[in-house]
Amino acid sequence: MESKTRILNAAVHIFAKKGFHGARMEDIGTKAKINKAMVYYYYSNKENLFQEALNMIVRRIYSEIISGIRDSDTQKEDPTQILVKFVRLHFSAFSKSKEWSKLFMEVLNNHPEYLRAAFLNAFETEKISEHELIEQTYQKGVAQGIFRNIDFKQVFISILGMNVVYFLAHPIAEFILDLSIQDEKAFLKTREDSIVDLLLHGILKENQSTDGG
């Protein structure tokens, strides 16, 4: 199991750096400090390894978000607090690794079928989707008169877009904003709060508190 994990971690690094077509199984084996034959033994071909590397990333992100939301007392906790928790968990998951963001960009641009399969894999593991959990929370907030009755699909896409756009378009954003490494750390701290603020001002009914955590 340790060897497989090393291979997957090395695969994420190489695929993010060189893309699917530029990556070689030999490079991944070298990065993992494992013989190329063992890489083929575990994953048989580059396509399988690419899918498993993506599955690993999506499962980590997915399980972190789902477990965080499930830790909430959804019967007692305010829908606003739960929704804010989701936004922060989602942002945090994507901010953990630039390599993940690079790999996601590669997949979205050139291999969307692999990403679709990765999300199906994560769904099978958790037996419920983050979309379902958050929609239930949102509809509860609408029923309680806390949220505006907006098409939830639009709300959900807006959350995803605000959370991931910086990471997916990082080189462009970094250039436009002229961020140094030190500046970026400070920027990310305020970016999360800004997303929460923009979201709540968009969905809360008038006179509702925006103090969601």
C-alpha cells in the first residue's frame, strides 16, 4: 500500500508538471523511487494511473468536505453557518496544493471524462453528494425565510466558481494581481472571507445577519 501511495503522489506531481501526454511512467517511477516495472504492475498503463491519481485527489477533497458538513448538527445549526462551513471547507481543500489545481486544469481542458469518473468514484465512497447536502441546507434556509428563493443550481455553480477560479487560473491571477509568495499567503486569507461575504450578500434576505462565521 505504501508503494501505491508513493506512486500516486509522484503521478500527481509529474502529471501536473508535464501534462498527461508529456508524462512518462518511467518519470513517475523515478519520482516515487520505485522501479518502472512495479509502476506497471500496480497500474498497467498510463491511463489507469492518471485516473487513479485523479480519483485520489477528488476523494480527499470530497471526504474532507462531506465529513466536515456531517459534523454539523444539521437539525439545530443555522443554515447560514452550515453553508459558510461548506464554502470554507471547499476553499481550504483546493488551497492545499497548486499541483492539484494544475492537474484539474489539465483534466478540464483536455480529459473531462476522467474527472467525471473521479466524481462518480467519490460519490460511491460517500453514498451522498456534497450537492445534495448543501441543497438540503439551502432549501431549509429558504423555508425559514433566511435565504432568497434562488435557483439552487445557480447558487451552487457560483460557489464553486468563486472558490476555484483563483486556483485554476493561478498564473493569470498571479500576474494581474502582481502577487509575490508572501503576498499570496495574505491574499488567500482574505480571499476566503471575501467569498463568504459576496455569497451571503447575494442569497440572504434583507435584514438577515451576515455573521456566518
